[in-house]
Amino acid sequence: MLKNYLTIAFRTLSKNKLFTAINILGLAIGISASLVIFLLVTYHFSFDRFEKDNERIYRVVSDFTFSGEPYFNSGVTDPLAKAVKDELTGLDAVVPIRSWNGGVTVGVPQAESPDKVFSKQSNFVFADSNFFNLVGYTWLAGSPATATSKPYNTVLTESCAALYFPESAPAQIIGKQIILDDTVRLTISGVVRDIEKNTDFTFKAFVAYTTLENTTLKPRNWNEWGSTNGAQQLFVKLGRQTSIAKVKQMITAVYTRNRKKDPGDNSTINFGLQPLSDLHFNGEYGGYGLPTGHKPTLYGLLAVAAFLLALACINFINLTTAYASQRAKEIGIRKTMGSSRKQLIYQFLSETFLLTFTATLLSIALTPLIIKAFGGFIPDDLKFSLTAQPGIIVFLLGITVLVTLFSGFYPALILSGYKPVSVLKNQGPGASGKTRNAWIRKSLTVSQFVIAQVFIMAALIVSKQITFSINKDLGFEKEAILNIETNFFDTVQSRRFVLLDKLRAIPGISMVSLNTNPPSTNSTWSGEMKYKDGKKEIQTDVQQKYGDSNYIRLYKLKLLAGTNNAQTDTVTSFIINETYAGILGFRQPQEAIGKMLDFDGKLVPIAGVVADFHQKSLREPIKPLVIGSWKRSERNIAIALTPQTAGTGSWKTTIQRIGQAWKEVYPKDDFEYSFFDESIAKFYEGEQHIASLLKWATGLAIFISCLGLLGLVIYTTNQRTKEIGVRKVLGASVANILVLVSREFISLVILAFIIAVPLAWIAMQKWLENFTYRTSVSWWIFALAGLLMTFVALLTVGYQTVRAAVVNPVKSLRSE
């Protein structure tokens, strides 16, 4: 019976090639887009699901408030781990780690070859054996019990071992050595296999944690309870009966007992427990080098997939009912010959299944193209393979069944319900243009255009916010500025000053500045500062930047009062921003000049006040800030280039000379640079990916919606063929007929616009709340979306209507 249904379905679909092609194309686009979104969502939600008892693993994070302002830090104070391990109960594991990056030298004997230098190595971490028990690595060489038990021992991952020792097996590199930053010599004590499953633990080398206490790598604030660093992190594994709330309270209590607050300190701190499953999604705390996922965006993607599938299904329903009149007599004959309604429903569902199955096969071919089109949004390690990912096959089977039922059931009920006597006398529902089900088709069409117009409006507002963010006056100069970063662990500190002198001599460079970081960056250096005005003491967390006397001039920061900092080896004065001046109670910038700030127990005068500028993206408010001069900490070099003449390539030549100067001073380090304005633009990569996604989704939604509208137009013109012929005989022009037919459909688009406007406005206002500084939702966004959709609808309606209107009226009148 099933074979018979499918055979008849194949013959029927073959006879209606246009109907079949349009339906397959619409469904294939919807299914392939849904498949890509399925791959993306499952990729992100698969992170760190493999660790044993992962639901009991948490990262301890620090939540601060200073003067009512919240601050979030993924790290903890250095002494906290030991105190938690010694004093708390109910924990199965306490695992401290400290991240590190810098240069690595592989100690190859001089007789064989010169030392191999790997600059700027990242994903190194100091850890003990508990970390390997927590995550669960597979050991290729060495013992997990002893590999990190002694200082100066290190464990490499298989890929890292292959990089440093390409011709040696894991067991052969045990006992060999590498050197960190030309100072700390480590002995390799183990090799573990790289984690093949999706994880945020991207570490490549594990140095024994006890090494921190015995080398020059020991942190400056190792025993201080008042300094929190994101590099110092703490993981805990809770006992099965241990309460999360209780552990948080106990950790906070340990900190409070050891950290004595100074008078006037208005800060608070609470320690949170971040679940391992949240590590990949929480941007406030961050991960270990991989881009974090964003759950609202992923849920939004699922909604987009649902909408696109719904559009495809609506399109199928409209086209099927539009062609119903052509099958009315067939249905009447089948019923007369004894077919039951149940059999007819099965027949029509089999046709839908055949269409959907073909569309699914086509979607498999389209998916790699869509993945390539979304290259900026799709992670590099996301793969599409039917053989290696059996979940894809299950998803496609589920989608095929779901779409078959959703698309085919309603048309099957309608078509199978025709009465044989009526349809054989040409009096059935398919013979009249005014059926009781017409409102359903129109409602579905309105729904399609509501979705399409919401997508258009959303794409416009996201693009407007990105343009606003990138082009807004941020309070500093960002054009034609290069940033290069010298090695923080370089033991010969004078080298960076030698490089500065070489750079000043290069034509094409107008100014250079030595500093800690540019005015706006994702990295944050902050600390507590106090101010006494004789009556009260104000203590708050203040962001800190350090730079020479050119820093303010190069970035064109606006000095409102006072003078620039003198260029000194130690901090002798501060320039503060307007926000900090306001927190300290100064109404006018001039009032702050000469006042003293308590900085690490030393009184430092305020030399000047600069106008506020944005230290991070526009999502975040401007925070209190000081700018000082402190040569020991200044490792970043900002380079202002002279204006480039069009077609001369002068910047390219200048950058080449900068690279040559770099190699003369740092021959072992790679030359890397970044344009400051491009770094600013990267703040909004997520929004740019969303904009790209919305553009594609909008294009697909418009295309599928127009297919549905085309189906409705075909239905209408087919039913009004005789009417069109009569009107032409009576003198109606093609334009008259076009207006007559189009009026009904344009009214549907206008109705969809009226519904879409409040929906889009609410959604966009909610999205813009993520930005402290944001653009406005302008009226022209809605007007442009409405006009664009109306124009596309007119093209779709006009094409089919003109085709019907230019037919010879004699032929039209013979159609009955």
C-alpha cells in the first residue's frame, strides 16, 4: 500500500513541475537553515559535558561592588585556595590554577641545532594533580600521581609536545627541558592526549603549581588578600550532599576573616560558584581563549530556525491549496471509485513526505554552502558530517516527519473533504474564488509577511547600532594609530626604550608613546584608592592606565584642568577622569587639582582632569579612572602614523620599517601589530555576526514569503481567468487589471506591517538595553521596512498578474 501511495505521489508531482520545484526549494531552504542552526546550537551546548560529575564542578568567582558599581572577576585572591582547602569541609576537590603566557625556549643541545624559540605562547597553566582528576585527561607518558608533585616539572599535551619535539614520541621527551622567558627551566614529566571533545579547557602545558612559590614567576601579591587577579582561579568539586549556598557563605567568611577593611572602604565582595556548564556562556567572567557562547543569541537562533521552517510550511500550504481546484475532479473520481477519506489523507501525506524528503536531501547539499556563507559566525572547529555525527541523521528524520505533518495535514484534510457530486459538477470549493477557507490562506500570508518585516526591521536596527558604536565620538583619537606590545617578561627592560628611539627616527611616524594599554581595551587594571577631604574618606575601585607624557597628546585626550603628567620612573602624580572627579565630590574639574589620593599607602597628587572617554565598549558605563606615569609597567607602544596619501602605500612602507626596527631589538620575537580603530571594531564582533545572520535570515524570509504570495496570486488569477477576460473585452487595460488584483494582496502586506511594527519595536528596545550608550529606534526604520516589503510584494504580484492579463481574452473566456 505504501509503495502504491508513493508511486502515485511521484506521478502527481511530476505532472506539476513548477508547483513541485517551488515547494521543494522553499522547504529545502528552511530545512538547511534549520540544520545549520541545529549544528551551531548543539556545538555550543556540548561544551564540558564529558567530565565526570561535571554537575558538581564549579569555578569560584568574585563579585564586587564599589560605590554601588558592580564588578565581576573570574579570579580570586592568591591565598584563598590554600585557606579553602585547609578550613572548609564538604568539598571533594579544591583545584587552584594560574594562567600564564610568554616566550618558550626549547633546550636543544648546541651540538645538534640552535635553541628553538616560541614567542608569545599562551594556554600555559600552573596546576597540580587534582586538576587532571577534575578534567580527566588520558596519559600517554608519565604518572598523574607524580608528574606535577615537584617544582619545575611540567606536563605537555600531545599537540604541544609535537610542536616542541616534532620527531620524538611522548615517552622519549620525558626528562627533556623547556625554558620560560629565558629564566625558568622546566623538566617535562608527562604527556597527555589533547581533549577531543568540546571544552573551554584549552590548556597546552601544565606546570607544577608549587613552581610559583620558588621562581621569579611568583606573583607580586602572592600572600595579599586584597588583590584579585583573573589569572588566579579556583575550581571546587562539591560533595554530593553539600549545599551551594553554604559553600558560598563559607568562602566569603574565610575571605572576610583574613581581609581587614580599611576605614572608609565602601566595597563589598561576595564569592559565587559558577557551574562548569556556564563556563562557555558567561561573558562577564570569560573563558580561556575560546569565544564564549551567548545563550540569548542561541535561543534567538532557534526562534529563527522555527520561523524559517514555519514560513516554508506556510508556503507549502498556500501553494497546495492554490492548486486544489486542479485536483478537485481527481478527488471526486477517487471517491466515486471507492476511496475513503482516510486513504486520501494518506495519499496526500505521502505526496508531502516525498516532497519533504527530496527537500531534505537538497538541504544536505545546501548546508556546506550556508556554513561557508556564515563563516564569520560559525566556529572553525564546527564540522558537518553525516557519518561522524549520527545526531544529524536523527534531526533530519525528525524534521522530515514534523514538516510532513505540519505542512501536509491541513491540505490533506481540505482536499479529502471535497464532495464527489459537487466537484464533478464543477461546484466544489475549488471552483469558486471565494471559499470559506480563503481567510486561512490570507492569514497565513499575513503571518509570513509579519515575520519577514520583523526580520527587516531587526536587521536595520542592529546595523544602525553597530554604525553608532563604531562612529560615535569615544573621547579619543583612534585613526591611524598602531599598537605593538613588547614582552612583559623581558629581563632587559632598556630594550623598549631603544626601540622607541628607533621608531622616532622612522619617516611616516608622527609620535610614539610608551604605555600600559590604549584608552579603550577589553583588559582592565584596577585597584582600590582612597581620598580624604578632612570630613570623610572615600574609597573605591579605580581603573588605572599608565603612559608617558605623549600618551594624552597622541590619543588627543581632552585636558579639562591642570597639567600633563611628568615622565617619571615611578608614580608621582595622577590625571583623573570626570567620573572619578564627580565621585570624589568635585563640582568643577579645577577643584580636584592638587588634592591627594592614597595609592598603595603613598599620597599622590592629582595633576589634571581629562574629559570622560569610553574605556570599553558602549555596553558598559564609564568607570572612575586615573592615568599615571610608571615606566616599569609600560610595555605597550602606541605609534601615530602620518596621514597616508591615496595610492602611495606609505603606511605599508612605514610598517615594514617598524618591523625591521623591531627585529633589530627583539630578534627572537615575532613582530605583531594592530590598528587601534580595528581593535575598537572588534568590540562589536558579536553584533556584526548577528547583523550578518539577520541579513541572511531576512533574505530567506522574504524569498520564502514571496513564494507563498506567488502561490496565492496563482490561485487567485486561476480562479478569475474568465473575469479577467471579460474585463479586457470591455476595455480594461493591463494596468487596470494589475491594480484590481494587487489591491487585495497589498492590503495583506499593510496589515502585516501594522502587526510587525509593535512586535519589532518591543524586541529591539529589549536588545538595545544591553548597551549603556545606544542609538534611537527611528521611525524611518519601520517606514523603510514597510516600503521594501511592499515593493517586493508588488514585483511578485505584478509578475503573475501581468502574465494573466496579457493572455488573449478569447483564450481566457474558453477556460471554462
